[in-house]
Amino acid sequence: MPKIAWAGALLAGLLLLPQAQARIAWDESVNGDLSGVGTAPSVISLTLGSNQIIGATGDLGAGVDIDYFTLTIPTGWQLSSLELLPNTAPESAAFLGIQAGNQLTAKTAAELLGWMHYAAFDTGQNLLPRIASGFGAIGFTVPLKAGSYSFWVQDYDPGSSPYGIDLGITAVPEPATALTMLLGLAGIAALRRRQA
């Protein structure tokens, strides 16, 4: 097999690899209610790829159900996206905030890294850039780097307000890997020119 055909077949094979399966990191119907205490949030473990958190907030008549969870992004990984899943159905607009650290102690936007009000029409979009620029918050650069972060999800509307969050975790690209890929593509292009 000529070198150019072999390299082309390898590149095509890599592009056709199946996408990572969605992983349910927490489902309140299976794992129980997420913590309602910011100083003791539920701990979510992460894997590379999709990490889905499925829950519900709202006011069921006995007070507002607030969900708090924390996670640690390991060194070499990053939070690249945060999308709402199609099951998200707040009555009007609900709240999502992020604080650095493994507890949620913030009382104001100025203590949060970022926040936003979300609604059902926000599903399927990467909301991380909007959260990062939440009015009055500290702010952060997307993607969110390695570290511990706590999340606050809340809806004051009467009744249950289901939500689903998909956290997209990716590996931090290594400069050497990117350079190697570029050199490989340049080599393939040079081989094509020589054979033409």
C-alpha cells in the first residue's frame, strides 16, 4: 500500500471513531436528591466526555429545593462545555451558579465565578461562556481549568422544575501533540504534491 494511501486510510479511520457515550454522573431518581446544603454539596465524579446530571428544583410547598454539587477537574482535563439537556423545564427562569472550591458559600454574585438564569429555550447550547460573564461575578475564561468547583441550581417556581446538565470534559491539548499533528498533516500534503 503506498504511503499516501496508508496515511489517508489512518486519518479517515480516526475521523470515523464513534463519539463518546453520554455518562450519567448523577440522576436524582436513581442516586437520591442532590444536597440542599451548600457547605456539604453532593460529590460528582467525572470522566472524559459527557457527564450528565439530572435533577429537579422548585417549590413543592415545603420550601424551595436547592441543589448543590461539587466536582474536581483533574490536572490535564478541562470543562469545555455545559449544556442543558432537553428534559430541562423550569416554569420561567431558573438559576445556575459556580463557585471555586468544594463548598458553595456565596450569598451574592460577587462571590461566584459565574452565574446565569436559564430557561427551556437554552437547551442544547454551550452555556459556559454566558455563565463565565454573569453580571457582577468574578468571571473566568472558558474552558474552565483543573480545580474544585461547586454548583448551585435553583428555581423558585411552584412545583417541580426538572433539569439536566451535561458537563463536557476534555483533555487539555498538549503543545507537542498539536505540533506533531501539524507536522504529520504537512508531511501528507508534501507527499501528495510529490506524487502529483
